[in-house]
Amino acid sequence: MKFFKSVKEFHNEEEGAVTVDWVVLTAAVVGLGVLALGAIKSGTGALSTKINNYLSSVTVG
């Protein structure tokens, strides 16, 4: 009887479910951040090349 009682208590415990939710949400936020960084990286690389080419062709003074 004591075994079944402890199994019921384990089944009704919900603290682990909250932890799993936070882990999944954190992984989703990190994944979105990595995707955004990948999208921004290619655009900023091309823009910095254009800026470098323009500044190299300008004479000062």
C-alpha cells in the first residue's frame, strides 16, 4: 500500500513539468537568437565591405 501511495504522489508532482517548460522556452529563445545572428551576419558583412571600398577611394585633405 505504501508503494502505491508514493507512486500516486510521484504522478501528481508537477514541479518537474515547470522545469521542462523553462528548458524548452530557453532553447527556443537561444535558437531564435542564433537564427537572427546568422541573418544579420551576412548583411553586415556585405555592408562593411562596401563601406571599406568607399573609404579607400576617398582622399582626405
